[in-house]
Amino acid sequence: MEKLVIATRASALALWQAYHIKERIETSFPEVTVELNEITSKGDKILDKPLALVGGKGHFTKELEDEMLAGNADLAVHSLKDVPTYIPDGLELCAITERQDQSDVFLSHTYKSLDELPQGAVVGTTSLRRRMQLLEKRPDLKVKDLRGNVNTRLRKLAEGQYDAIILAYIGLKRLDLLKDIPYVEKLDFFIPPMGQAALGIEIVADNDRIREIAMSLNHAPTFLCTKVERDFISVIGAGCSAPVAVNATMDEVTQTVSVRAMIGYPDGTHILHEKMEAPVDEADLLGDMLAQKMIEKGALDILENAEKIAFKDEMPERL
């Protein structure tokens, strides 16, 4: 039997994702047995600070990449939204799984919907992207930072530390946690982050056999759409402390790719919206083109100022 080692974070959601990929590989390649190399990343250990103050989402991936470069793992399974646009030499982000539901979701034990929240209600989120979009719609709300794994966040909501919180729908669905929350509302007006609800398969670049196995997991339309999103983030130069949303979708009937993006201040002001579309066979540079269009309209100044104020008093209180 061939043996393949997957590097994964040790959180409940990361393990769900790793076991999902393990099952898919062992079904498609019966001659392969898959083992998991579980790692508690720095991003999982430091729970009392916003991610941007401990180095951003790259801390969710760096330790896994180090394990692959050290020869202790053949591939890593990531939530694609956590993968920086820079991939270290010797590694390759070679496959993206089919994207699932990208929705952000409102959760509350008291209020049925976002619109029903009273003025000054306390909403928990770690995401500057969510904060920006929430306060653009409801500037009267009070936003407080929310760290910890999914179960910890839900416990804080149940304890009444927040009137509502906002999380990604897909993680709650995968862990079967939605059934215990009285009020759930998908926030369809929110634009997702780069790579939301897709898994990224990163491999050791010089291993053709691992590439063959990983490519069996790839979903071409998702790969193209997330490439557009990642190209946009790379060109615009948006770091993890920047309130940026970007989402690309493919219309299978018309064979076009559409991408929309939003940049602004974390307090919901100075918002810049843009969108573009192109035929599928011309979409490879769509992310670059949208970034350049927004740069021409002042996106870099907005980003610079947004990052200056990102963790001052205007930003989420750290609970």
C-alpha cells in the first residue's frame, strides 16, 4: 500500500475537512492509505488578539507548510480563505475543491434577524470584512471582536455576551451546529472573502504522484473563480487587516465569469464597490483588471487609511 500524509490543523472544522479529503482519496485510489499529521497552529493558540496582530491568517497555514517542506507531510488541506496569495518555494497550490455555500450567517438567541436588532445591539465578529459590510447597513450597531473556535464562539453567544454573532454558514453546516441556534439568517447582501467555502490542496511541488492524486480533487470552475479572487487580492495588495470582499462566480449557461469587490473603512464608511465580467476563455486576467480599475478610483488610499485605523479605538473591542 502507498502511504500519503495530510498535514492539517487540529481544530474540529479542519479535521472534518481533512477526513473528507482522506475519504475521497482512498475511494478514488484504493491502493493508497492516508494518515493525518495534526498540528495546532499559532493562529489556533493565540485567541486573545485579532488575527492581524499575530501575523494574519498565514499563521493558519505556515506550520502545515513547514511540515511539508520538512518531509513530514505530502499535502495539506486548507480552508482556501486562509491561504495567502504567496506560496513558498517548493510548494504548490494545485487543486481547489468544488465550492459550497459561501453565505455569511446571522445567529442569535433573542432576535430573529439583523433587521430586528435594536439600536446599539452588540454583534460579534472577528472579520473586518464583515464589520465593514454590517456597519454600512446598520451603523447604529456595536461590534465587538470574537475569537475562539466555532464552539467557543457559539458558547459566548448562548451566554449572552452578544446579541448576535456572524459566522460562515459552511463551517456550521459541516459540524452540524445550526440546529442548536434559535434564529439563523443568511446575509445574502454580504460579499464573501477570497476563497470562501472551498478547500485548497497544497502539495510538495516536485512529487508527480501526489499531484496526480491531488488533481483528482480539483473542480475547474471553482479553480478559475478563486484564481480571479486571489489575483485581485494579490494586485490590490490587501493584507489581513484590510476590510476587503471579493467574489467571482461562473454562469455555466452564458459561459461568463463575473466578479464583484468591495473595499472600505472598517467603520462602514468610504466604501468602494466595483464589478466586472468576461467570457470564461478570457477570464484569466479578470482579477487583475478589476484590481486596476479600483486602484484608479482610489482603492490604495482607502486601504492605507483603513489599515491605519484598523486596531484603534474604532475597531472591535477585544473581549
